[in-house]
Amino acid sequence: MPAMVGAAAQADAVLLVLNASPGELEAGFAGQTLEHLRVARCLGSSALLVAVNQMDAVGYARQGFDEVVAASRSVLVRAGYDPGTTRFVPVSALHGAGLTDASSPPGLGRYDGPPLLAAVRALEPRPIPFTVGARLCINDVILGGHGGIAVAGTLQAGELRVGQRLRLMPADEKLQVRSVRSRDKAVQQAVAGDHVEVGLSVVGSMSATELRIAAGSVLCDLASPSRVARVLEVALRTLEPATPLTRGFPCELYVPAASCGASISSIVCALGPRSERLEGAPRPRVLGPNCAARGRPKLARPVCVDVHTDCKPTGRLVLREGGRTVAAGVIFAVVK
């Protein structure tokens, strides 16, 4: 799940693969599928495409396809997706059916939509935020690569170009871009949404080995760097926690840049369905399933974040406890 949280924060859309074989759909949903969908939705992946695989196991029958679509609707609703706007595509990966041609084999001719590859290409990417400047959440660091330091990650906002100066947070050091690679090619510029490898050089007298850079660091625009936070105020929506969330509730907090231990230091107020403050409502003492409230998690170490209104991709978070996702939300303010 930790790796999935990082991937979901970088994704433009979600491709869910379901098994049309008799009895297999229920087994698939009994695992972490629902939790994965919820996390992806909370981290901003609103576009969903469903591939109904192994259609050859039901003889490419339209009835088998329709049964999978009907049985999955309630799960998609629980995860926060709208089944009415979600495209379902029948395929057989073993035989290559429905991947590039929707009418091959002939049994799939009763499906009137595009093949899977065309449906993927038709998905809309996330809106690209440029207002806060560059935001590169670092996933990997290689010392000695590209003649100095090399980092890899997904550019969450803004753009990168060769020669650009950036600020490394939370170390608060200045670096310069020496090279950029995207899709295994050297480029002069990359934009939000690109997964990049960036060669860097240190600006100043510090050596590369002295630089405090690691996975979880963020490369930022010089004029508007990410905030380094120890206490956040967040708009939270609980999922199905095993125990209610109360003051002092221990959990693991995940943001696109990093993860760390945390605890709920206070619950500020209850929120309505549009995350508006419910005037006159008593301050909740506990948060059970499917509750919305503004709370303040205290982090075990400093983490780079952005307020959600400034940068949506880096302003989201997920709370997990006991191997389960218990809540997700957006960052309203950095308290400390």
C-alpha cells in the first residue's frame, strides 16, 4: 500500500482490471481493491476506466459482461466514483481481444464502445497547476549520476528547464538543473505530469555528498517553495476505520512527497458535504465511519506540503492505521 499511495499521487487516471471468470469478481473485491480505489480517488485521480478481462472464460457473452458491470457499481460508488460516467471495456488479454480492435473476436462486436487502448488515450489528464511554480517530489536519489547529483520523480506542478535554479526543501539549499530526461530522452524542458530524471549541481561551496537530499525531498521554485510542516490543519473525511478517530489517535500520514508517523492533536469542527464549516454544530469528539471534520494532525518529523488551494497535487493526504486507510483529505493550512 505505501508504494500504491505514491503511485496514486502521480497518476492522471485509474485503470481497474476486473475478472469476468465465474466467481472471480467477488474474490478480487475481497482484497485491497476497494481501498486502492478510495486512495486513488482521495489523491485526485477522478478519471476511471474499467477493463473487464478474461471475457474468453464466458464465451464473450454480453450477459457475462453486463453481470460484471452491474456487480461492480456499488463498489465504485463506495470508492467515490460515478458508475454512470465510468467506461467499461470487455477484453481478453490472453488472446489480445478488445485491446486495439473492439470487434475482434466477433463476440465482442456486441460492445459498441472503443477498444481499451483508444479508451485510455481518450482519458483527460489532470489540470496542470502553474501558479506555485515547480514542484518535483523526489522518489529516488543517485549520487554521481549526470556528473553530480541525479534525482527521479514526477513533476507535480510548474515546469523544469535546463539551467533553472531551484530550492531543495526541507534542506533549504539552492540547486541548478544541469540536465533533464523524460521518457528516456534528453529534453530541454519538462512540464507538470512528466516523470523525469534531473541532473543537478549545488549552487555554492557545499559538496554533493554534504547535501541533505533524499527520497521525500521536494525541488521547488525559488520564489515560492513548499512549506515545511510539523502541524497541519486539514479537511478530513473518514472511510471505515476499525476504531473511531479521537484526539491522540496514532496513524501514519502520507503526502505525495513522503510519509511519517502522526497523531490527531485536535478535532476543530464538523464539516458539511461540501467541506463547509457547519455553523452552530458542536465540535465532534470522535469521528466514526463516513464523517467529515477539520482536524490537526501533528507530524513526527518535518514534511514538505502545500496548502490545497495553492497546489492541489501536493495538498492532499491519506491517514492509515493498522494496515488500513482510515481517512483522507486536503490541507487547509500549515499551523506550525
